[in-house]
Amino acid sequence: MTIGTAKPSTEELERVKHYFIDTFSVTEHVTAATFETLALSYLDEIFQSGDTAVVCGGTGLYIKALTEGLDQMPSVDETIENAVNEDYKARGLEWLQQAVRAEDPRFFQAGEVQNPARMLRALSFVRSTGKSILDYRSGNKKVRPFRMIKVALELPRELLYARINTRVEQMMAHGLLDEVRSLAHLQHLKNLQTVGYTELFDHMEGKYDLPAAVEKIAQHTRNYAKRQLTWFRKDEEYVWLRSDDRDITEKIMDLK
């Protein structure tokens, strides 16, 4: 999934030590809890020789897992999870919203009903356990043995969306369609039910022509970016900086 995940280039990987790159196969099931455990072990390794580590990314739940910890929850039945994902793929967002509202009304009232990933998790959870996923959220934060500085980067929405559109065009030019074709036999996997892949799988199945599929990738990426901003703005510990600010490095260093 090199192109679709915007993996750092060979030159970037040589310049800076990265973790979680080329670590897992697309067939492996990785969760936020997996990330929490591995990230903490990597930090222990990093702090043996230095006092600073940079966690960079946009998946809010994974960052929350690292910085605050996750509540212990019963496992989700993989068969049920796969069936829910298949139903969502066939029936769409409106079906998913209606199913969550009927089977876990508490989550529907409190959750992010425009966020398919979270609703899929909630629906799979309630069907597997008979309980709402909210029943297992304590709100207690774990104490970490290091100081954290939280920085969020933003741009004017018009510029952000323009860059997203350009990035999608670049991914297509770099061979995203060929990459998706090479993974078509694995499209049933949860790891491939993500933006950039599902739209092109649909194109390959004749649901859209290629220009429409590319536009949907850009649209869904913009939607995801909006949800990311909403997530991070809920955390008052973040310092917001313009990512095109020429003095951004100095401003971040001043936070230390």
C-alpha cells in the first residue's frame, strides 16, 4: 500500500529513522491497542539515546491510545465484523446509520454518525457483545512517564482542499490504480476498506468511471480531513500553528 498510504520515500526513510513503516502485512489485523503497545516500546528504545521523539500522524484514536491509553474491552467477533463491513459496502452510509440507531441508540446519540469507521466498530461491537461500546469507556487517562507537547497544523480550508486535490492527482500519476489492481484479490480485508482503495475497487467493478472514482477519492479525503480537524480541536492541549508559517520550526522548539 505504498502509494495509497503516502509512504515516506526511500530518501526520507534514509534521512530520518521511522517506525511503523513496512512493519505489517496488509493481511495482519492491527488495532489502536496494538499501536499503543508497540509505540510505547519504541519510545523506550528512543529514550535510551535521546530525550525527544516525534509522533506524526492524523489518526486521532491511535494518538489518543498512545498519549492517554485505551480502556480494556472484550474482543469483537471477526465473522460479525466482516459481515458488517460487507453490508456497509453493499448498502452504504444511510444503512449503517440506521442500523446503529436501531441497535445502539446511545452511541448514535453521542457518536460521530458521519464517521463510518467508528460506526462500523460500534455496530460490530454491539452485535458481538450485546452491549454498547460506550459501556466500556471509563474516561480515565493513563499516566505516561514522559512529557508530551501537542502541536496541530492547519491551513485555510481552501488551500487545504486544493492540496488534497493535488495529492490525489499525484497519487494517480504515480500508479495508484495499478497498486489497487495488484491488491484486488484482498479487497475484502478491513485494511483495504479505506479511502483511495474502495473507490478504485468500485471503479474496477463498473460502479463508476475512472474520473468519477478519482473525484470520490478527493471528496472522501476532504471529508476525512474535516473529521480530523474536529477530533483534534476537542483536545484543548493542542497548540495550533499554520503549517505554511516560515517560523514554524522555531515556534515548535519554543514550546519545549
